[in-house]
Amino acid sequence: MNEQLRRTSLLETFAGAGDPGALEAVFYAAKPSTESVLSPAERALVQAYRYRGFLRARLDPLGLTPLPEVPELDPAYHDLDPAQAHGLVHLLERTYCGSIGWEFEYIHDIEKRRWLEAEAEAEVSPDAATRQSILALLTRAHTFETGVAQRLPGARLFGLGGAESFIVLLDVLLKESVPLGLEEVVIGGMHRGRFNLLANICGKPLGALLAEIQGKPPVPEGLGVSSDVPYHLGYTGEREIAGRNIRFSVSPHPSHLQLVPIISQGRARAKQRMRGPDEGRRAVLPLLLHTDASFAGQGLVAEMFQLSRLAPYDLGGTIHVLINNQLGFTTLPEEGRSARHPSDIAKLVEAPVLHVNGDDPDAVWRAAQVAARWRAAFGSDIVIDLVCYRRPGHNEFDEPRFTQPVMYHAIDARPPVNEIYAAQLADEGIDTSVMAEAARAMDEEIRAGLEAAKSYAVNRADWFEGAWAGFRCGSLEDTLSSPITGLPFEELKRLGALLTEVPRGFNVDPKVARFLEERRQSIETGEGINWATGEALAFASLLAEGTPVRFSGQDALRGAFTQRHLELHDQTTGARHLVLAPAARDKAHVEVHNTPLIEHAVLCFEYGVSLADPRRLVVWEAQFGEFLNIAQPVFDQCIACSEDRWLRSTGLVIFLPHGLDGGGPDHSTGRPERLLAACADANLIVANVSTPANFFHLLRRQIHWPFRKPLVVLTPKALLRHKACVSSLAEFGPGTAFTPVIVDAAVKRPKRVVLCTGKVYYELLQARAENKLEKQVALVRIEQLWPFPAGALTAALKPYSKAEFVWCEEEPENMGYFRHLAPHIERVIGRPIRRAGRPAAATPAVGVKTWLAAQARALVADALGLA
């Protein structure tokens, strides 16, 4: 393998140094079968440099970071004479302690280690023409920063000054990846250098970019959306690279930046799956951009790496580029992390790290080459730690000299990297006239872009293109209507048979076998279809129609409450059978996965999948409803508002098991008050349905709508086996659809109408029967909480205009629905409505079951007028 990597033979360039055998040893990893003229001590020194040399690499462009003492790199440590080992040490220093620090000693796979050793020890350098191209690109990057800053002095740019070689790194990564099959890049980025990236890498027209920077709307007028600041906006476009049109998908982002890399990974996964796994991994590159402070500080990064080697999140490798400013706003590295390097978290998955001095463009070029080839060779993650500095402050209005005077004295005295590189090339006799030409060209492009920006106006939105072609924006009125989603009885029974069929010779657990038989009988007889069966029929029917389904969550396969059994396990062999798989039509793909004990990164990933593939039903289930707490940032900053901020729709479905069933303060609530507080217009669908059939229609509606909206379902726990919470096959049949309001039609002239949602209905139903109040009290269930179904509720309540109205909920007053829904209900009934429920509390539920039961009896009695 090493022979193939030699571009320039070190044996030739270093001939006569005094120890040809030592040079040969650098090429070949030490192994028992390899004859070597090196002594054991010399081989130990070589290995020490391979594994510890990065600690002495010259990475800091400013020269302010002291290098640690590494005893293992001293020949005397290995009982070698320093004078005799001079030639070997010289070569090893040049190889492992130069401008690239090769960190991979923690990788267990010997093939990967040898591959990296070979790459490090192959002297590869760009030719003169390539170096001129690098100089031109550096100059374009520098001129973009200075030119835009000078012409738009009040703009917040989060400039790239001090890290211009980042643009070279990305350019080389992409050019190296094209021959390896690259067709599309999904970029999850950051503020810093975003405009430069869009201009010089992605090819975004400068007229549009500069217009946005100046504050012109990035969306057509009249859409009624909030939009976002320009350094948060995404971009989709194409640019020719190495003779091929490459598509760029730059993810928009909120200011909580570490959400974006994982969202981008989800987008990349969906794009890869749409092409087919093997072709997709080659064609679609996830390229994630980070800065040192957030990469080292945010727990999401550890979650991201924890997912990366699991099958449901496999991407064939992600390339991470870390812009290491050596500073986080005003926080120094020693204040911001315990680890030596911000990239140390990558060791979690044995991802190699290439630390590279950002002011050595040749080293940056080489690191980018290696990263692209690593991903192609091994299909796993790699990190480039680009050590640079931040010439401006955190933003253009920040003064970093207040807190980092020494660092900024050094920065102020240091020329930009294109000037340093030009001087280096000139000393080597290479023509540098491309520098002036590149500066002139970039400056003219900026001038022309500013002129175009004066008349720039967005006349169309790139909202529903590509995979989204054929979809549209859903209005508030749209979300209050439901298409027919019922199925022929023959199809329902066919699906039921598939869902309960066990492969020949498969040894199923007796309890699971009984579960399957009860499911089969309920569908065959058309009576007593429970919650899990309604859910399974929804998934299976969509798969049969050609809709891919991706369903994940902690213990999702079996169900956290042992209710689902979507995967059967042979009790003898351990073989597995996914019960949904036989229902899938051609090309439809079913993914049902258990997830790690991770909420935030998993929900970020699933949201990303939903952004890229609107024809796939993407469902994430929290083990308990309040587990959404851990993923609140992505819910608040992306899922609930992506259409409003970035014109990006999502059909993501979230299941939050909810209900005061004796779980105590922690396992009782999906926090409906927070969900409803996030609702406005038609940004979210929030539902708490009470029948298996309505749940079936709700899930099918999500795909059959010609638009996409995120759906949050407060799913039950106690109702999963409740004898009354069942549906008939007729409710799934032809002509049926989701019902947003279910009215008690049997009660003609009630004195009281109790409105409710979810589980409490069955408690009211039982108490009403026990107290023989069927003719006096009507029960009305609001199944879709938002958008509020005012029209359906008006029609349902029309016969009851003279009755007393009560809202009943089991949740504490500050954690339920009433405060959000009462104004809407009162507009329908034309008068105030009274509430029956638990008083406001600091926790969602009490921890003592007897207290909980007493509270439940009291609130039901109050609602029915028994108190």
C-alpha cells in the first residue's frame, strides 16, 4: 500500500543522510514478518513519533502556544545516541512535527493505522500550478472579506479573516471527492466565514448575497413569514467542480449552531437513501463545519459521534472541519475545555484527526486530500482541526483587545496568509502574478454584485423544488380539513394477515404468539382493534402504497410499554423478523429502529431526514413525553418554525407518551402547555386522539396531504390495553377520515356538555355510566388541539346551545390545555367556560398513587356535577 502512495521518494530526496535503513523503516509499519536494519530502540522511536509527534507539531500560526515536552520523542528515552540518531530524528520531525499533526494512536484497526502512517510518510506536495491556484483562491477569500467589510461597514459579517485557508481546504476536499463519485454536498455550517463559503465555494450569486447582507428580504413579499438574519440562511444551488456539476445544500441554522451538523447528517442520510445506500454514500457527502469552542463544549457533539457508527445513522463517513480560532468569543482554550485539543471528543469513535496550521496552505491542501481519500477508503468519520486565528472580533462590532491583548498584538503584526504564501512562492521562483489578478477579479465581482443588489428582488422561492416538487404550502384552512384515508376492507384484512404472519420454523415467544393471534382475530372479526394494531395498520398501509416509513425511538421496536412487537425474535436462534417488511411495496423501504438513550441528537437527525424526503413518513417516539425536554432546542428553534424562518417544510411526526397514570412527576406529561405555547397559525399540528382508528387516520393524513406540517401526538399509556379504547374495522374502512372533534351523538338534550381530550374521556365515560348520567351529560372530545378546529366544534355543539359547558382535563392548570384553548372555545360557545381539573402545581403529577387516584375522582366528579 505504501508503495502506491509515494509521489516523491524520501530515499532519493534524503539519500546520504546517513541511515537509508531508517528511512525505509519510516515507510513500513513494524511487524514481525518485516526484516529491518533498525534496532528495536530505533523502531520504538519511529513508533513514538507516529503516535506522539502531533503533540510537537507546529500548528499555531501566531507562535504563542508553547509546545509540551514529550519525553518519548527524545532518542535518549530509548537509550539511543542523539548524534547517531540525528538523521532519523530529522526525518521524523519533518514528517510528524511539521504543519500537520497526525493524531491516530487510539485507532485499534491496524489497517487504518498503517494507511495513515503511509499517508503521513509519503512526501506529497502540490506542483507549481496547483500552488498558484491556491494563492489565487486565498486572495479571493481575503479580498472578499476586506472588500465587503469596506463597502458595507455597518454589516454583521462574522468574517473569515485569519482563516482564509478554510476556503482552500473546502475547494481541495471537493475536487478530490469528484473522482470518487461526488455529486452532492450537504453542508452544516456556522456563522464564521459563511458568506465567503457561499460566494467562493458554493457559487451563490453575489447580487443576491450582498442584497441579503444589506437587509433586503430573502423571500418574496406577501408570504407572511418572519425569515431570518442573513448569516442564518441556507442555500441550494449548483456549481461546476472538476468537470462535474455539484449540487450544494447548505443547511440554514439557528444560533444554537451544533444543532445544524446533526440536522445536516439527517438530510444527507435521506438523500443517500433516495439514491440507494451504496451509490448514495459515494454521491452525497456530509460536510460539517464547526468552531473550536462549540465543538469542545456542546454535549451534542458527543451525541453526534455516538450515533455515527450505528446502522440507522450510517452515512459512509462524515468529514468534519473544525475552524480552531484558539478562542471562543472571549474565552481562552484553558477556560473552555479540559482536553488538550478541541477535537479530542472525536476519539470516542476512533476518528483520526489532522491538526493543520492554517497559515501553511500546502499543509492544508494535503490534509484535505487525505480526508477525502480516508472517507472513500474506510467510510468513516475524519476531523480536520484547522488551527488559525480570528482577525476580527467575534463579530464586526466586538473588540477582542479588551480581553486578549497579547494575542491581538500578534494578529495585528501578522500579514494575511495570501501575502505570506505569495512571498514563499516568490522565494521559490514561482510566478505570483495570479495574486493581483485574483484580487482585481474578486473586487470587480463585489462591485458588480453591489450594483446588482440595488435592483435585486426575490420573485420566487426555492421552496418546492427537487424532492419537494408537487408539494405546496399548507394554510390554516388546509390543516382543518382531512382527506379520505380509509381503505377497502379486503386490503385491511390482507394487511392484517401480513402483520400477524410468522416465518416458517420461527419460534415465537408464547406471549407474543398470543398477542399476534389476538391482533389477527380483531382484524378478521372487525371488532376490538386496539391502539397498537391501529398504528401498525397505518404503517403497513402506507408501505403498501409505496411510502417509505422511518420510525425510531428508545425501545420503539417492542414498545416501551410492551405494546408494539414490530420485531419478532426467534426464541431458539435469536433471528429477527420485522413484521412490517412484508407489507412494503416495490422501492418502499421500512426502517424501524431502537435508538440510544439520546433525545436531542436523534431528534435533530430525524428532523433532517424529514426535510430532505417529504415522501417518507418520519416518526420519532420519546420513551416518555417529557423526554422532549432534552431535545427542546431543536424543537423550538427548528421544528416549530422552520417554515416561518427558512421556507423549509417538514412532515416530521413526534410521539409523546402522555397521561397521569401513576408515573409520578417525571413520567406523566408530554408538556402540552409548551406545545400549545409554540403554536401560531399553522406551524404545528398537535393532537391527542382517543381511538385507534382516529390515530390510524391521523398518521395516514400526514402523507396524503399535499403539504407537510410537523405533527406532535400526545400518545396514551393506560389506553394501550384499555378495553374501551378499541375501534371497529368499519372505522378504518372506505369513506372514513380523521375526525378532529368527536361528539356524543346519542345524548340529545343534555344539561351539561363536558369537553375534553385524550385519556380523561374514558374516566368521564365510566363515571357517567356508574352514576347513570347518560341523558344528562354529553361528552365531546377535541382530537386535534391545534390548529384549533373551530368549525368542527361549532357544528358539534350546535344542538347543545342551552347546555352548561365545562372543560375537563387531568393535568395541573398551568400544565394543561385550558389556558390556551379556552379563548377559542369561548368564541365558539359565546360565553365563558368553566374548568374542572387539578390546580396549578410545580410538578406535573404527585408521586403517591392514592393521592393521584383521589385527585382523579375529584376532578371527574366536578366535571360531571357530582361534587
